[in-house]
Amino acid sequence: MPKGELAAFLNGLSPNALLSLPWLFEHWAIEGHQLPPEGDWTTWVILGGRGAGKTRAGSEWIRAMVEGGKPGDPGRMSRVALVGDTIDDAREVMVFGPSGILACSPPDRRPDWQASRKRLVWPNGAVAQVFSASNPESLRGPQFDGAWCDEVGKWKKAESTWDMLQLGLRLGEQPRALVTTTPKTTAFLQSLVAAKGTVLTRASTAANRMHLAKGFLETVLGRFAGSRVERQELDGEFVTDVDGALWTWDMIEATRVPSEGESDRIIVAVDPSMTKDGDICGIVVVGVRQQGTPHHWTAEVIADHSLPASPRDWVDRAIAVYHEYGADRMVAEVNQGGDMVATMVRGTDPSVRIASVRATKAKSVRAEPVALLYEQGRVRHRHVFRALEDQMTAMTVKGFRGKGSPDRVDALVWALTELIVWPAHEWRAGGPAIRAL
């Protein structure tokens, strides 16, 4: 609002309205996740990134529930449970934190903290008692008409605590609970989100940008961009492992360590697309350090240049990548294009050393020895490769569980097979081994 209009607006408010303005959360709330959803729900879950405003939303919801029209008037709730992972967490974040209940309460409605009884008492007699999720039995006996549960994703006794809380939510016409948490992937949290009567709102850290320290987002995004940390801790997403996956997110996160040095060999692996419509062509660059026997070699995924492309386009792209990284060889699967794949590459650039490989086994079978290299800690990722890593975590022992074709994973598998898996077989065999994958 222009300064002149802002001044006119503020000058037009009564003294009482002007004093009330900072405490009217429905005016300041971030639309979409900080205000309670409409409808007949029993549990409201806010999944949000770090600093997305979850705690402020929780504090303001408690205020809205316990406060009446005037300081002494009753609200819709009068007996509330505040449940944190520990008593200290609940007290320091939910009660005394910079976005806690005390900081959000106007002077005439500010509750008193009774430390000996671990509870807040409002001028209208409403009470909010603090509990620890580490001690579910402490919730046996008390009864409530509302509850706020914070950071449920890290509760070690989540199911027991939640069950005891539900047994205590038996006052009033419609007892309700609010859950604010970063979405750690736990069975309990996933079941809670899916439960009947639960409504869900989501928020990324970026949604609360105006209230965060200058440069915070740029700093953390620069460090975690595209990784599981960004998706879970900043975007507020569930990042789950697929049942039976050959690669888990923990395995992939373990690859994010500094490189040990220059590669002795570099391979550009290609999983060709042979349609004119431009299906995804997998183009992945991988290097290997050949220290000791092949059973000790380590590899580094250097780049993922996969793209939707016609045969003509991906050939040009693959050749450009080959020269950009000074690759020793290009490896291309020829199940679809046959000899035409190598012919197209050589016809465009005869200097490219290309080896054709043919798949004779299922994708998951070919991927298993490569996944083992990750389990052994022998593969690093130079960058975060979000699209590739999403495909990796969707590849299971029973096949691919993601969308489309695992073209990027196929290229990755061919590269690491060429660089480490086949040399290890040949070393054990004492000479060239039959390459049938």
C-alpha cells in the first residue's frame, strides 16, 4: 500500500482498533496453512518445512479456541493439552517460544504460567497443561476438549501417546486436536494423515519468507537443493522409501560426501529413445577411481544429462557430453535400435569410442549388483540428481514402481556395470568374462 494510503487507513482507525490490529491473526495469517480449514474434522495436521509458521499457527489456534469476546468471557475450549516431544520442548517452544502462546497473546488476555503445575491459566479460567510424549501414562486421567501436538514426527512413543490423548479428548461438543510437524516419514504420522476425520494443510519454508532472516532461504537452498533434506525439512513433503526398493533414501544421502580425486576413467552411458515423439533418453556420466583390485574401486556419478529427445537430438547431445567430460567411452543399450545406435553415433562423430550393450535380464536383476555398490559405500554423487534419485528409489526387486520408464536408472546401471561390475567379474574369472546382462 502506498505510504499516503497506509497513513490514511491507520489514521481512520479508532484507538482501540489500532491497538487490536497486531493481534488479529486472521489478518496476518498466511493463507492456505495457518488458518483452520472449514468442515467437520477432528484432527488438523499441518505439515510444514522449517520456519514455515507452524508454531505460530498452533499458538493462534489455541488462542482462538480458549478466548472469548472479552477477556473474562468463555471460549469454545477450556481444558487443553499441549503435547511436545519432551516437557522442555513443549515449554520452550509452545509456551515461551518467539511464536509461542505467551508471545502471541495480547496483554489483556495473556495467560499466567504456573511452573509448578506446568500449565497456563487464562483470565477466563481456561487451562492448557503441558505433557511429554515420552511419558504417555501422564495423559491417563486428565480430560480435555482440545489439544495441540507439536513435532509428532519425532515422537518416540507416538502411537501410545496419541492413543492416550484420544481417550482424554472427551469434553465439550466437538473435541479437536491440532498437529504441527515437519513430515518425517514414520508409520504413525502417515496413518494419522490418512485417518478418517483428519484434514491436512501443507506449507513450505518459502511460504513464510517475509518473516525469516535475510539470506536464510538462499543459504539453505544452496546447500540442500533437490535433496531429501530440502523436500522434507523445507518443502514439507513426505519422502518415503518404496517397499522392496533397491536404493533407499538413506543410501542415497550417504553418497553426498566429497570426491576422493580425479577419475581414472569416465563413461557416458546412454539408454536411447527411438521414437520421434521425444521420449526421455537417459544420458548419465560416471567416473571411476581404479585403486587396488576392482573390488575396491570407487565411482562417482558426475552428471545427469538425460532429456526428452528424438534419436537425432539425443545423438548430438550424447556426443557433446562425451567431449565435454573427456570420456573414455560411450556405452549405449541397443535392445531397441540395434546396430543403428552405434551407426548413428559413429556417422555423426567417428572419434567417439562406443560400446554396444544388450539387456538379456530384467531391469531389476541388472540393477541389483549396482545397488550393492551403493550399500558398500563405493559410489558418490557429485551433485543432487533429483530426477535420477527419484527413479532409483522406485526401482524394486520386483520391478520399477515409478512413472514411465526408468531411463535414467538404466543409463546409471550400464555405466557402473561397465566401470566396476564387469571388471570385477573378469578379475575373478582370471580373464574376459561373458557379458550377459
